[in-house]
Amino acid sequence: MSQADRIFISMCRDILENGTSTEGEKVRPRWEDGTPAYTIKKFGVVNRYDLSEEFPILTLRRTALKSATDEMLWIWQQKSNNVNELHSHIWDEWADEDGSIGKAYGYQMGVKHRYKEGMMDQVDRVIYDLKNHPFSRRIMTNIYVHQDLSEMNLYPCAYSMTFNVTQKKGDSRLTLNAILNQRSQDVLTANNWNVVQYAVLIHMLAQVCDMRVGEFVHVIADAHIYDRHVPLIKELIERPVHEAPKFWLNPEIHDFYEFTRSDVKVEGYVTGEQIENIPVAI
């Protein structure tokens, strides 16, 4: 069993068995028919993935690696807030007539600020510090900017990354670790999607900074399963599991801004059937 499957199954069982229901409470999300979308939730879920051991992609069902990578690059590399620059349609619900989601996600990553002797955005600052001050405890990003929330078509869910570099005894190369902070997550639709995205990001940054990959820690303040997803989750976590596939990242790329979704793939990826037509609460 892959560690991603083991962690996912354990988390889902914990939520179902020990979580708190929001049924009857005043909740914001609604199903397409207008019915309130209630959840079973757990506070403060912390999942740890050792990227040096395996790539954390589920085998219970297929996670679309290239699409997940494409969205991550849309935010971190293109620093875009326009859905017309994506290859998928997952953000269309929140876009205006011009395709913009407002001052959210990629927009915030591209805002420049004064650092050292010049102006940098958050991504360039991370790369600069990883290369020049790798043991700094200040290498982080944050896109939950309160003064811009009123101009965002949705509030960021995964909002902060903190990078931390270590060095193993006897190893001349440094190891890149990171923590993703997420205020809220729909476990069925988004959990492994986000895990895969940020695992890819850590691999990419490690490669361009000549480091090894280490631990990825995922902190979720409100990890929830929607009421209409409960039977889907129960069926999913009883499925057979498979060994983790081997992750490949194009070794020829050493500039973060040259990566594309075609520079990642998984080899030997055996999975269960995809779950079709998952209802999504808005």
C-alpha cells in the first residue's frame, strides 16, 4: 500500500468516525438544487509525506497529474488569475465574464514588494532565498491578504507555504521540506489533488535549487466530507490499493519558469476506477 493511500484512508475513517456534523447549522455552501451542503469535519488534520520515499498520488482512484500540475503552474509560475490561461475548467464557476477570479491566487503571487536591493514577487523571493539563504526560517508565501479579500471571487483555501531546508549527516546536498497550510478542504474532490500539486512544486523547486526532496507536511484546519459524498468515500476507502508509481520530472529543466505540465509523469500508475459526476457544493 502506498503511503498516500494509507494516509487518505486513515484520515477519512477518522473524519467519519470521530468528526463533527454541521447538519442544522447555518452553512454557506449549497448544492445545485439549493439544499444546504452539510459536512462531517475534523479540526487540525496534519498529514506527513516523505517525498524521498515515494510520490504521494492515490491509487484508490486516478489523480490527474498533468492537470493538477497545470493548475499549480498557473498560480505559481504564470501568477495568473484568469481561467482562460488554464487548460481545464475547474475554476469557471468563480470567473467573471472576462475570465478573472479577482485578486486571488496567482494575482497575489505576482505582487511585487521591496526585498534586498530590488523588487521581487513571492515566488522569486522563495527561489532567491533557497539559493542564497537556504537555512533562513523566513522562506514562505501567503496569499490570504485581508485588504484584497473583498476583490476576490473566492477566498484562498490553500493559502500559505513555508519552506525549510535541512542537511542529512554525510550528505553534501541539502534537503528541501515544506508545510502547506490550508484553511478548508473538501476531502473527496480536493485532498489528493492539492497533495499532488504541492509535491510537484517541491520537486521542481528542489531541482532548480540543486536540493533533494524531503518531507511535505499538509496542515488542514477544517478537513470535511460533504453529506452527499459520504457513501462515495465509504466505497472508495474499501477499494484495493496498489504500490505507488515512480515519479519522473524532466531532469533537463533548471529554471522554474521553463517547466510545463509535460515535464512530469508517473510510471507504473495502477489505479481503481474514477468516480464520475461527483456533486460539488458552491
